[in-house]
Amino acid sequence: MVVVNLGAIVSSKLGETSKNLAKIFRRAASEDCIIFIDEFDSLGKVRDYGQDHGEMKRVVNTILQLFEYLPQNSIVIAATNQKEMLDDALLRRFDFSIEFGLPTEKQIVDLVLLTLKKGNYSFDNATKAKQVMKKAVGLSYFSIQKTLITALKRSLFKTDQPGKMISLKISDMVWEELMKQEIVAIRNYAKS
């Protein structure tokens, strides 16, 4: 499996990004491997996208051509949070499009239980924690788990007996504050 690191392939030099992509696709074709491209929207934007530059249009054209020369047994997996920004011609090159929706309230509870499964962790106020979980509806699995783990870490640093982890109480107030910050950050990102 070849995981495409955008930081390593995207270049400010004219034509360099396309050249780097071509190397990856040639390798995949010769080694019968899977190509995984995360944040695909940064490479495959709609070619008439208002703020796009000629170089990114050339990158999309390059990707379209590279798809044509891949052997039938090659697999390309691309992930994005902004499917609407992808070029239609690129989308047609994929056999399947799978959407992972945001978790439901029950799925959030399951995620929290799974995240805390292996530890001796509990919330200092279970009722308040359930309220925080309800407020998490609309956030991604990643955002929920990230804020929960950060709350766990911050609670660990606040414990009276550092290093002694018999039973750790996760501060639901800390988790709620982190969740609020995450919601604000997502809204600000969506506006930009």
C-alpha cells in the first residue's frame, strides 16, 4: 500500500507536483499495490473553481491521465471531507463512493465506551457526561474521540496522586469545554 503524503508530493515548483504523482502511480502499477490519498480535495479540485490556479488544473489533468494508465488490478482510494469540491471527471474514475456520516447519539455513546474500555476511567459526573454526549451530535468520530482523550489527559494531570492510576475520574466539565472549542473551530473553518 502506498500512502500519499501530500507534504512530500505537493510542490511550489511548476510541474513538480504532477511529476511526483506520476512516480507514485508508476510504482503502484509496477508493484500491484493500493494507492491511498488522504485530503484528495487538495489535489483534485474542480478545474473551474474560482480561486484555482493553472498549476492545480494541470495536476487534475495529470491525475485523470494517470488513472487511464493504471492496470485493472490497481486500486486507488481517496478520502475527502469536501466531495463537492472535487472535479466531476475525477469522481467518475472511482467505482465506488462511500460516505461516512456523522455518528448518532447511540454511536457516540458506543464510541465513548469503546475509547474508555481498556482503562480504569469513569466520569466524575455520569449524568453531566451523558449531556455532553448529546451535545456531541453533529461532530465527527475523530472530533469526539480527540476531545475525550484530551479531557482524559488533562484530568490525569489534575489528579492528586500523579503516577498512581487506580481509578481516574474524567472531568466532564473539561470535556464539555473542549467540545465547545471544537464546535467553534469547525464553524470557523467552515466559514473560511
